[in-house]
Amino acid sequence: MDAIQTVRATDRLAEIREQASPHVSLQPDRTQLLIGIATCANAAKARETLSAVQQALQTQGLADDVDLIQVGCVGRCSLEPLLEVRAPGEAPRMYINVTAERASQIVAQDVGGGKPITDWLIDEGKRPEGELEPDTAEAGAINHFIRDWQHVNFFARQLRIALRNVGRIDPEHIDDYIALGGYEALARVLDEMSPEDVIEIVSDSKLRGRGGAGFPTGLKWKFTREADGDPKYVICNADEGDPGAFMDRSALEGDPHSVLEAMAIAGFAIGAQQGYVYVRAEYPLAIKRLEKAIEQARELGILGQNVLGTDFSFDIDLRLGAGAFVCGEETALIASIEGKRGMPRPRPPYPSESGLWGKPTCINNVETLANIPPIILNGAEWYAGIGTEGSKGTKVFALAGNVENTGLIEVPMGITLREIIFEIGGGVPDGLEFKAAQTGGPSGGCLSAKYLDTPIDYDSLREAGAIMGSGGLIVMDSNSCMVDIARFFLTFTQDESCGRCTPCREGTKRMLEILERITQGKGEERDFERLQRLCDVASRSSLCGLGQTAANPVLSTMRHFEDEYRAHIEEHRCPAHLCRALLHYQIDPERCVGCGLCKRVCPVHCIVGDPREPHVITEEVCTACGACFDACKFDAVLRT
């Protein structure tokens, strides 16, 4: 239903803004302490830190003069809990690994005494000199965080659009979002644009779906608007099932209103009055903050009947998923919302024609929607000016694995793997060499060092044998066995297969059986050919994206690490010394001093020998656990 103006939405939003009392200010007139409270931070005991800061402020008599504010995760997850100090006229300071004990000292020495504890500050470079440039609601909301922390390598190469507010606002306080230009895009759409205008600007921005497939967002909206049928629906896919991926969770925990605003804009564009956020039940904090955000938006007339005083009505409800990976596929997700078992169905018809309850439905994931308000405010040309020819804008990645700086990053499309891993990520720890990067989650591909200078965009990754996926990026060092990596990811996808179609149900099972046989030293010469054939059939014949992409880890590792497969199959040897069934341990009598340490740590008592005499491993009993190898201080235990 198109909006028929009764009052100007921008005027109503201005009234709301005048009455707002935001917690966070970009230029505070009193000291603010921002502490990250998110799932990752809570796992590092951030709530204990929060309590300690509250107690210390009371003890120091500072509780009435300092604002303590909870924010989302800024992405530097491995250094949490994080505490940011923002004092009037001073550059912000970010404390890392803030335990409850550290929190008390920070309040006493820095907040109360004016003496920062430099050893606990995040500091990977030199802070630029000079005055900080002023913020604006338009440019500052996107750039100010990176501007404040451009001296820190982890943040310097990032550009935050989807995550522009995460870590900058109190996600449970709608006034913070409104103060940074929140819901301005929705108001502008209702006042100045037709549904066709909105679809045109999204189309011209060249925004592609960030859920994995990369389908043009504007085209999806256009198809849904033009489809016959009423009512129409908007769905936010927040069913994030990739192992190690937490992009959607962090966005919802740190900036839920951004997604709600985008869903309302999408509803106006396609002619829908109802939206649903399908979110994993395993995300309790995201659910809590979404529920609170929806309630606050309804109270202010931003959701529900007569949005911002217009005749356009749009409301949003939550639907919780039970954790099935296949429900990330849009037709399986729709079935789940309808109360059915989450299983995909053949397409066409596509959801834009026949989706939820058989009605036209537009489905976008969290990151895709989070880009919409900035595109409306700044224009399609601005967004299309970021990234590469075929991949515009930025991409959020969950950087994990064997890399120094793990966490959440948002970077322009076209940045290379090398820049992400070695500049933002800080390189591979413990002096080990980079071996591979796996992009796209469990259905993604593994790229070798040969592809470190590959641009991160949809087309380049596809040409290299990988996929963008939803944004998981796992780094592997030289100790990783690529055959075992393929087995690990296939174990996940085989277990998550819904079983509806034979190519996926049987194909993934047969592939997994072959990989398990290879890693156990029972590989056969024909296994390489068998795997390739099974991968081809599953990729071409499976019903949904799960089965169509499940073979990617196998295909990419066979392509880029064929020598490791050959070593496992032909030589019954694991070059990475990781597959236990292929490992053999023995003791060098020339190096062994008979200290007995290996004998004491052996869990199966397979090592024999007298004190101060060379010891011997009974291979028939040895389980190849490696305890003796790790314990020996004289390098006498040999591993082959």
C-alpha cells in the first residue's frame, strides 16, 4: 500500500528527535564510558566488568558525573572485554582485556585521576595529530568510528556502512539511533519518493544480496512489487548457521533499528504491510534487543499503523528458528515460518512470486538490509562508487582461525586476501606460514597462498574456485591438513542436509565416507576420480543451495592441494602430521636420555624402558595421540 501523506514524516521525525535524550554523543560534554556488551564480550565476562565499573564509579564518587553506556561489539573480539573512554576535548581511549580487577584501576587512575594506563590501551600505531574533523549525521555516522581509530591497524583499512553504528550507540535505546540520523531514510522515502523511486535507487546502487548468492537487491524488490497477489511480505533472514560466522548476530545485537528501518523501506517499495525477522533461537541477546527495538519503534509511531503520521502502515514480528542450517535457504525458511518442517522446495516459482503462504515475498539478509538506509541518504552513485565493477559497496567478514586479530571486519569490495589477513588480521601467529583461506562458510572454497592477491569480490572468488558466501573467512596455517579440512566441513553439511533430494542426501554421505577412508590411511587410487564425479553430480542436481555448494570444500582442496590428497592416498602419509591414523612415533635411542617423561604422560602405557636408558614405543599399542612428542624436551620422539 503506497503512503498517502497526512503529515510530513520528516516533520514528525524532527519532533521525535527534539524530545530524544540519546545516551551516546560523538562530541560529549561529559565523560562517557562505552563498554561492549555482546555475545562474544559476555563470553569474556564483560558483564562482570560492567558491574565492576559501576561499583568503582560509586566508590570514587563519579557515578553522577560519568555516563556508563553499553554498546555492541566493535569487532575486536579477541581483546574483549573492551572499555572505551571518551572525555570532552580528548581523543578516545580504548582499553583491552578489561577484567573486573582492571576496571577498578582504570576508573581510579584514568577516569578519576586523569592518568591513562597506557599498557592496557589498544595501540598498534601512532594517532594522527591535529583536530578531529566535525561529524555530520550523514557522513559522520559512517566514518567517525574509523576516523577515531585510524591509527589501529585492525580498523584502518575498514569502511563501515552496514556496521556504521555498531559500537557507537546503545542498541537498547532508540534515541541513540535517531540522534545519528536513524529513520531519516524512512522519513525521506515517505515524503519524497514513490515505490518505483526507491526500487530505482536501490537498483542503481548495484547492491547485491549479502546472504551468499549475490542476487541484485533492486531486481528482487522490483519482481516482488510487480508480482500479482496480496498481501505481500518482507522477511529478514537472520538464520546465520555457518560455523564461526557471527556477522548477523553482531549487527542485530549492536544496531537492531538499522534492520527495522530497512524492512519498513522495503515494505513501502514492494507494497507490503507486514515483515518478519527469522532469527536463530540460539541468539538470545539479539532476540532481546530486537524485541525491545520493535516495541520502542511502535511506541513512537515508527512501526505499526500510520508510520510517522502517514497513511503507510507496516509492522514487524519475530519468528525463531530451531537451528537447522538448511533454513538459511529461503524456501526452507518460509516453510519454517509457516509452521512446517524446514525443507526447500523446487524453484520456480520464486518467493518473489509465491512465497510466504503463497504470497509475493521479499527476503533479504541482515547485512543487505543494513546497507539500505545509507544508500537512501547518500545516493546510489555514492554507494556504486565503492568496490569493484561487479561488486559494489562493502562486505562484512567474520575473520577467524590461525590469524592474530580475530573478529568482525567490514571492508570495501576489491580488497585482497593478503590485505585482510596480513594488514587487518596481523598475519599468522607463532611464526608459521599461511597455507589457505576458506571463504563462504562450510560450503565455501579453500584458496592457497597463490591466491593471496585475489580481490575479494563475487566474480574473482568464483573464478578462483571459492564463493563469497555470507562472510565467513577462516585462515589456516602450515599445520593444517587440507584433506581433513574438507572432511570436517563435509561432516557439517552432510549432517545438516534435510534429506529431501537424493543428490545431496546420498552424495554428501558417499563423499564423506571416501574422505574418512582417505584420512584413515585406507584411500584407493580411484578415490580422487570418485570424489570428482560425486561433487559434479551433487553440484548440478541438488535441489537447494546446500547440496549445490556442499562439494566446494572438496573441489577446491583437490584443485589447490592435490599433492596432499596424493600423499594420503598413494603414500598413506599426512604431510601436516594431523591425521592420527597415518602417524607413527618412535624414539631415537641416540637422543633419548631415559628421563621417563614420555612414559609418564603416555595414556595407554605403550612406552617401556629403564631410567637413564633409551626408551621404546610399542607400536602395536600406540594410539598416536602425540603426548610423548609434545612432552619430550630432547627432541628424541620422532613423528613420521
